[in-house]
Amino acid sequence: MGKLDGRVIVITGAARGQGEQEARLFAAEGARVVLGDVLEEEGAALAAELGPERARFVRLDVAVEEDWAALVAAAAEAFGKIDGLVNNAGILRFNALVDTPLAEFRQVLDVNQTGCFLGIRAVAPEIAAAGGGTIVNTASYAGLTGMAFVGAYAATKHAVVGLTRVAALELASQGIRVNAVCPGAVDTPMTNPAALNPSADPAASAEAARAVDELYRKLVPLGRIGRPEEVARLALFLTGEDSSYVTGQPFVIDGGWLAGVSPF
Ligand SMILES: NC(=O)c1ccc[n+]([C@@H]2O[C@H](COP(=O)([O-])OP(=O)(O)OC[C@H]3O[C@@H](n4cnc5c(N)ncnc54)[C@H](O)[C@@H]3O)[C@@H](O)[C@H]2O)c1
């Protein structure tokens, strides 16, 4: 028996990183997964690997309203219902606030914040029609405390925590629980741009990777960066019945990092 037997779960940003690990874990736990991403080749390859009984890839830009309508229709056609959503897609841009171009600020808001809102708005009625279920939003450590040079990103992740609380209140009566994961630093292409640029000088990449390891060894009480599989296990807990009395909460998964700077 899997923890998600019979469930149909939509996962955004599922082509790589945390979303990919969530797709793999959820499918292994018996779910059928609908994978949405702008990375068509990688998303389609993952769906093919998981198999047509288990997975479908749908091209989805989370910031585009029409894409959500198309995803909901494709999910209904493939699997007949939707009873869970993981809003995972996100982008990160580094810039001082005073140097951030308006277009960049708006782009981060469009994907991280509006994308999460559009996902809830498009999918919650489907989940309600299926008799209830779950939504897991992906916020961040930067959604709970300040972090210099990621102003747009931190603003959106605070907003995702707020959306999570409001959605939990509004959707509880329809049997929908809504929670958020708040990862610290996790080893994915988002935090490791060198992995996306294999043509970079290997010696420079190795040196950068050593510097990053050293940074996290000092910053994080558990002494290392997180793994995307670890975030996927938290998302599984919040999607499955083990969290049946849990809603409206942000869950920090950061190796203890925030404990040292807690604003609460
Ligand atoms: N990696 C970290 O340290 C970290 C920490 C805290 C929170 N997060 C959050 O976790 C989530 C997953 O990040 P990740 O680390 O796996 O990064 P990643 O860059 O490896 O993966 C993000 C995925 O989202 C997809 N995506 C981007 N824009 C999209 C759009 N407009 N529509 C649909 N898909 C889109 C990308 O194509 C990619 O597949 C993000 O919301 C991110 O902000 C990551």
C-alpha cells in the first residue's frame, strides 16, 4: 500500500529539482501525477520514464491563466479527477532592491506569487469536486525572514505563506487542507547554476562548489545543504493522510538554519 494510492496530484515545476523528486516519490507511493513545467523536453522525459499509467506531462507556464485551464482539462481527460496540487514552480533572481529593474521584479512576482494564486484558483474547485484533498505551496526560508539581495523573491515567498493561510481558511469547509513547505538551501539547479552550464571551466566550478559547501557547513547547524528528496518527503507528509489534522501552516525544512535567526 502506498501513502497516495488512488490520488491524482498536479505538481508544477516538475521537470527538475524538488518538483522532479516530488513526482518520483508521489508516483512511487501510488499517486498518478500530472507534471506541469515550461521545460518541455525534461518534463516529457520524466513522464515517459514514470509511464503513462502513472504520469502525464503538460506544458504549463504557471503565470498564464489559459495554461491552467488547459492543464485541468488534460488532467481530467487522462485520470478523471484531481485531488491534490503541489505549487512548486519558482524562479530566483539576485539583485539589490535599488538595482532591481521593474521588469525583473514583476517577472518574479508573476511566477512565484501569481502562479501560486492561479494554481489554487484553477485546481481547488476540481479538488472539492473530487471530495476534498490537499494543496502544498512552496514558500522558502526567505518567506519567513529577510534575506539581502533577493528582495523580489523574498517578497513573493512571504506572499505564498499568506496565500497559504488564507486558502486554508477559505477551503477547509470543502475538505481541502493547504500548507506550505519553507526550504532553506537545497541542492538543485536553482542553487547550483554551474550544473546548468557544463561548459564553464571545470576547475572554477569545482572551486565554487567547495566554497558553497564550506558556506553551508558554517551557516547550517546540520552542516550541509538540503537534498531535494528531503523536501519531497515533507511534501508527501503534507499531501498524505499522515497530516490529516494539519492545515494553514508553513513548515520549515532547513537543517536548523532559521533556529539561529528566528524572528518569533
Ligand atoms: N533550491 C533551494 O534552495 C530552494 C529553497 C527554498 C525554496 N525553493 C523553492 O522550491 C521550488 C523549487 O525550486 P528548485 O530548487 O527545485 O529549483 P529549480 O530551478 O531546479 O526548479 C524549478 C522548476 O520550476 C520550473 N519553472 C520555472 N518557471 C516556471 C513557470 N513560469 N511555469 C512553470 N514552471 C516553471 C523550472 O523550469 C524548473 O523545472 C521553487 O519554488 C523555489 O523557489 C528552493
